Amino acid sequence: MAGLLYISYQGMNLPIHFHTPEALQDWEQFTFRPDDIIVVTYPKSGTNWMLEIVPLVLSGGDPSLVNSVATWDRSPTVGCVQNPTKDMENLPTPRIFTTHYLYNVLPKSFYQVKPKVIYVMRNPKDVLISAYYYYESVDYHANPGPLKEFWHKFLEGEVPYCSWFDHMKGWLNMEDKSHILYVAYEEMIQDLPQVVRRIAEFLEKPLEKEQIDRIADRCLFKNMKNNKLPSTFDHSKFFRKGIAGDWKNHLSEEDAQYFDSVYKEKMKDIDFKFIWG
């Protein structure tokens, strides 16, 4: 990893643009509350998509908050230099956070109070392609180089944050799964109203069918990409195609078979039925 762009932290390569040593030290002392909500993803797995849905579910479909407050202000990234813990203490309840961190590197309070977690996962071959184009487009990540080289690094975990496999296995192997909801990116594409319904039930926020349909319509990927969000940051970099299976346009059959062989070996001990097969 490019040394000037990343900081090594408990098995992760974090972009120093967002995660400084001081911010990480501050974060380690953070205290979660039982009614907190944490959206957890591996990068490029639908983070901002879910961060649009959750506050709309909590508001019953009222878009006032998402129309007036930028995503990273209403749902701050944990351990991020832009989000001092003292500021996060004052967020209205229930607080919404987001993280790409491994399961075993959260503050002690997380394991003690067990806040609600929504874990969004995506076919790793599509994650690979989305990450490749994203890292090419921003200056706070190292250029990924040729795709052929990047996907080998991806399989070995030599990429920003951490290995996709380690991330998945950590969050899927939680001992107490009573406070986590697993959602697949592919589910969101196939039947978004059903996903909204599941999230509402998980967050114990009863919604009428009309509210669910309104939230789902606003959060269809084609609409999300065109939403005018309150931010000076170029939000479009986080949205590309929003489809499943784009990897087929980039990986040869031989490459895909090799990827699948590595996947099968690394995930052999995971007892979880993934929607992508």
C-alpha cells in the first residue's frame, strides 16, 4: 500500500485523508448506546444507498432530514477525522453511524451494549470492479493500476481497508446475531420495497405500505444518483452503475474461474446462503 496515503491500524489499511492516528485514538474511547444504528459495509457495497434508506425509515418517509443534511453529517463515519467523538455525542437519538471496519476492532462499548447493525454485502466480483473505478477516480486512494493486477491484490487483501473475505467472515461469525440485519445489495436491486419493509421491522418502526413504496421509489438507484444532496462534495463519485453482474464485462471466463476457486477456499467454513450463489 502507498505509505503516504494510508495508515496501518489493527489489520486495516485506512486512508489517512479520513483516519488520522489522533482520530483513531479518540474513537477507541467512544461509547455506543443500545439504540444506536450502525450501517456496516465493505467499501463499494452500497453504503450510501443504505444511509439514504435508514433515516427515511426512521422518519416514516419524511425526506426533510435527508434533503437538508449531508449524509456524512447525519450518519458520521466512525474513527474519522471529520467526526470528533464529542460531536457525535450530541447527535439526536437514534444516532446513525457508518463504518467499513472489521468486526473485531470496534470500541469495547459496542460488544457490551450491542447497538443495532445493518450489514450490507455484495457479490465480491462486483465489489472488485466498483472499487477499481472508484480508486481510479479519487486522489486520497492509491491508483489501482491495471485491473489484472488489482484483482489479484483484492484476492490477497492488499487493498484499502482490508480483505473482503476477512471482513465478511468477521461480521457473519458474530456470536450474538440478535442485533444484526444482513442485507444483500442484490436484494436491494431485485425488490427494494421488501428490503425497506425488513429494515423497518428490524428498527421497530411500523410503516404503512404507502410509506414503504414512497421510500423505495426515492431510493431506487436511478433516482438516488440524480438526487440533489446537500453537500459541496462531489457525491457522484460514490455512484456508478448500481447493477449486479457488471464483473462479467471485465473479467474473462478464466479470470472468473480463478476468482471463484479462491472464493470457495476462503469461504469454505461459512454457513450462509448468499443471494449471488
